[in-house]
Amino acid sequence: MANPNAPDPRFDGRILAYDPEAIRTALSSYYTALSKLPYIEESDVIHPPSGGWPNITTSNFSPLGKDEVVIQLLKQLPYLRNPSKEKGYAISFGTFAIDYSAAPFTEPLDVKGAKDLSSDLYWPEENIRSWVVPLTISEDNVWGTWWLLDTTDGTVTEWAHNDSTEPEEVYEPEDPRAWRNTCGETRVLEELLTEWRAKFESLHWVAFSDPTGREKVWNDEDFPRDRDTEQCEQLQKIIRDHGWPNDFRRRECKEALWAWDEEHQDDSF
């Protein structure tokens, strides 16, 4: 396990420390912020009972090979529950939050289903370490990102099936954090979610679910401009016309977005 007091070359030598309460707060704040938008329902942001999620125990999660620090963290995290969608809610482009309180992690744990949520880093020596756990899963093998949380320092590191992530500053081979050398950037979770939240609240990113429960996420930052950019701007206008952010009529806005979506069913995204 990495020494949490060792300077991190990916953070200009900063010394980072694991703070489970900060992780819980960051996720809860982010999920709550998304529920204010015309997307995630507030009732789908779920919090653990006083004793933590009862299915998340050392014995039930033993097939996953995670250490006790990971188990205790997952036991106390908030989650997003969307039973109508196989992978739950997207919280960034093609990137879905994993709900460890639900199937396939309910007791008894579905070993095959749970292992399907373990990202395969190609070689056995690159397997996810016992103190590292995925917070998100990609949409498929091309689109989306796994964010892997390291409980030694509270950072998350991106990894994608399509090799689109490029390693940053590398760790020495003997450094237990060297597993990150096969991945992309490493971020402090709170800082990453703060950036994402600002994108959504400013409507540079737009997300909502259509009546079938499909997640749709656009952004207005593509260059050069294309039809997707123009359609994102149409969605921004609908949301602002319904009072965002100060006098937001959320239900009316969702209905207007569904109507827009119906009109554009034949468009190619």
C-alpha cells in the first residue's frame, strides 16, 4: 500500500491524506446538486442507515478482494439508485456511478455480476489493488471512464477501455502507486466533482433523462461547432426559459425537454 505521507509527483509534490468524510461529503453534495437539475430525481439519491449499508460487509464482499478500509468506506457512502437503468445514472459523459448497495452486491453477492464490474487492466500485474475501488464504470468499451479511488490518499485516477487516457508523471516501479502508470490523470475527488458540478450548473453540460430513462448528456464546448453544439444550446434555452437557476420550474422543464426529445427522435447524435 502506498505511503499516504509520500509526496505525490502528480500533484507537484503535495502530500495527500485520505479523508473518508470528505469523500462522503463530496459525493453527497454532487449528487444533490445533480438532483436540482432536470435529471436525477431527489428520491434516487440514497444515504446509508445509521449502521451503514447492511450488505457491505467483509464476508459478503470477500470475492472482490478489497481491504477493510475500502469496505468501511463503501458501507457509508451515498449512492444513486436508478433501477430502470442497468448501469444507473451517468454523472459525466458515458460515465456511470456504481451503486454498491444494490445488485449485484446485495447479499449473497453475485460473484459473476460483481466481477463484471472489475475493470480489466490487461495484465495480472495491473489488476486493481485491494485498497483501490472503482467509483464509476464506463458505458461500454469505447465511451466513458472508470474513476478508481485510492483509499491511501483520497485521489481518483481515470482509466478507459479505449486507451484514450495518457499517463501523467510516472511513479517509480517500487512505489505502490505505480499501478497508476497504466492509467490517465489523477485528481483529488472533491476537486474533480467541483469542476463537474460547475459545468452542469452553468449549463455548459446538459443532462436529462427522457421518458424511457435513457441518459442524455451534451456539452457546448465542442470545436468546431456542429449540430450537437447547436442542439445543446437549444436545451440550454429550454432550461433557462423555465427559470434556471433562481426560479426553476423543474417538473415543467422536464416535460418540455421530453417534448423536445420526442421531436428529435430521428436525429443522429
